Amino acid sequence: MNLDTAIETYARERGDDPALVLYAQRGTQTVRDTVTWAELQRETSLLAGKFSEGKHCVVVVMTRHDRTDLANLLAALRTEQSVLVVSGGSATAAHQALVDELRSTVGSVVVAQGKVVETDPTVPLGPPLWGPSVTMLASGGTTSRPKIVLDHSIRLAGTRPREVRLYPRTGWREGQRQVICSPLYHAAGLTPFIEGIVDGNVNYVLEQFDPALLIDMLATGEIEWIQATPFHLGALLARPNGLDSVRPGPVVVHGAEHCPSRVKAAVHAHFGASRVYEIYAASEGIGVTIARGDEWEMRPGTVGRGFFTSVRIADENGFPMPAGIVGTVYLRTGGRRAATYLQTTGRLRATPDGYVTLGDIGHVDEDGYLYLAPRQIGTMTVGGVTVVATEVESALLEHPDVIDVGVFGQYSAVFGERVVAAVVARTEHLSDRALRQWARPRLSAAQLPVGCFFVPSLPRQPGGGIDRIALAALGDSS
């Protein structure tokens, strides 16, 4: 069953049941708005018909994840038009450039932002470039510079056999109550959201991520399945009472970036390791690995084994490497299509037999479990010593007054680079000197930050990972 058929069917069979539960903060009040299946059908069907008129691409701008944004999104995805989903927040300028790139490629573009739908007066779009039902998402990857990824699978999830779908392997059940923490203009959030609609699940949606609001939502005991990133989980743990008010029943699925061991341990302890899953994937759809929490505890650091994905570690010439040897991570899955990026088909490295890489580094063990090295944008060279940002961040996060932290390298005439830390502190009494003194016995001389500065929050990419280019720019201006 596809998305369009699913909404029609559930509206007819159980129209008064909830489809969406929207949470928002209005001053000191929490506002909860329930959208039934009948209302969802009514609010999206006419708009879908409008989007389907003519040949064009639909651009959905997600500004607030409110009722209007969600209606625009679902209406567009109910059609067979190509749909680009972008943020209307801090990345507006970068994403506007993507819209301009799309317009120069395909011609006519319809932009839906809030209650305004603007039709592009340019030449109509010709025959589909990539086939029907293509979803386009902005992906920064390791560069933090957005590009348009062409996805052929998100809108077809419900048409595939259940045994080849990822989420049913994570304790997912049809009709469940789920919350998606990642934004819906990112594959990590959009994929389970759409699959949830197709399976008749109740999607709980935060207008904007707020850890206090999410704690209140989880405290009701209604939520059965949670999608999050380590950033979201760390933000919950940083609340004054942490997860104390959250019932331990839900399944937790996380990915997008390295998860600090402190966060991982706390989440496993609260929810149960067998109910926590880590996923390694990318918007490019080149493959996926999955590790259940108890597997991770037996093999700390793993991101799991391939799920209908073959994993290969290769040297710089693309030749396979044996278990235990570090090299470039290549994945191969049967679901990938050739055109990955708008206007570009050759931006990803591939082998003649179909393995593809994003450039991540890692190794596999004898049992096929994958272990990733930190992405290269997160490394520095201090006096000839390679320093990995996530290792320093994990150590600093052990400090009880550190809520969040990001480190980067600044130029040094003596050492080449020195480590600097941007810190989100629990208390204003934590000082640069005190934090560095605390960290001295826990870090090597090369890893020890030469300075720490304090910020209200860290710049992050849509998927939740630290935006390290923006972080370095923040450091330059501090």
C-alpha cells in the first residue's frame, strides 16, 4: 500500500482515530493538537490534487513542523511529482540555493511554504528525469555543504515486503504510537514518519525539538517507539531529573553521529539494551547496518552488521582488506539506483561490482560487525599527532556540568593546530580553567584543549550531527 492509498484507507476505516498528535510550546503552556485520519485525508487530498496539476517539481519548506507544514508535506508526497523537502530555518540561504539549482535543472517549480503556494512561471517541466515519486533531500555529508540527494525508496516503503524493511527489525509494530525527533526534511526523520503513516501508526510530532517538551510527552507512557540522534538523547539526559519521569517501555532507535559512551550507557540502563538500536546509514541510500544494544555491549563501538547490505573494507585502490584492518568502508545493497545527486551521477566512489562509499573509514571483525573511525572532518593534527574530535568530546562530556560540547582545530604556528572546545554548560560557574584542569589527567597533551569557550547551543546539521564548519566559524568569531 502506498502513502496515498494508506491515508484514504485509514480515513475510510477509522476516520475518527488519531493519525498525528502535534506538540508545541506557547509561552509556558504545552499545546497538544490531534489530527484524525479523516481530517488528514480532508486537509491533504485537495492540496495533493493541486500539486498534481501539470508537470513540475514541488518544493515543501518545513519551517515549524506544524499542522500546515505537515499537510503540505503529506499532500506533496501523495502525488507522483518529484518533491524537494527543505528547511525553512537557519539553513534557509543554503537551501534557497538548492531550490535555484533545482529550478535551473527542471524548469517549473511549485513552492509550498506555510499557507502560501507559489507557482513558478517558468517553462513547464518535460518528461520526468528520474521516474515517478522521487523525493529530494538536502544532504551535507562530511562537508556540511548541502547538495540534493535523489531518493527512490522513501515513498515506496509500504509497497515492499515487511521482511526487507529495516524498522520492523527494531520492535516496530503496525499501529504503534511513535515519536520522530529528527526533522522531517532529513531522511532519518522522514523515512520512519512516512512508514508510520503507511502502517497506520500514530505519529507524535514536536513543532520544534525541546527536551522538556519531549520529556513531558514520554512521561505520559503513550509512546512505544522513539527515533532520535545522540544529540537528542544527550539533551534528555541533561535535564535536571534526566530520564527519571520517562517510563522504560519504548524502543529507541538512534543514528546520525557517534554516540558518547556516557549517553549510550545511560540509555541502555534506562530502556534496556535489547530495546535500543543503533543504525548506520546515509541519505544517499547506499546501504545500512544495525546493532542492537546487547550486541553493542558485547562489541563496544560497533555500528552492527549489514541489513540486506554487504560491507567491504578496501584499500586506497579499492582492493578488499581482511578483518581487523582499517580501510575505506564500502557498502552494496540491491535497492540503490544510479542517479544519487541532482545533476551528478559520479560523485560517489564505486567499484566495478557495485560497492559504493561515502569516504568513511573503519574495519570489520571476524563476525562481520562494522566499526567506524571518526569522519575526517572531525580530526586535527597537533604537533604531528592525529586528534579525533569525538574522542575529546566524549571525555569532556563525562564532566557533570557539561551538557554538550564540540571541539575543532585552530591554527598554531608551533603545533600546526591546537584543540579548542565550545561548551554548553549546566551552570555558569564552570570556567575554562576549571574544565581544562579536570580534563588534564583524562586527555593526552595533544588532545587537551588550549581553550574552552561557552555557548548556549552548538550548531548542528539537520540530522543532529555537529556542523563542524559552522562550529569552527563560531570559534573564529568568539
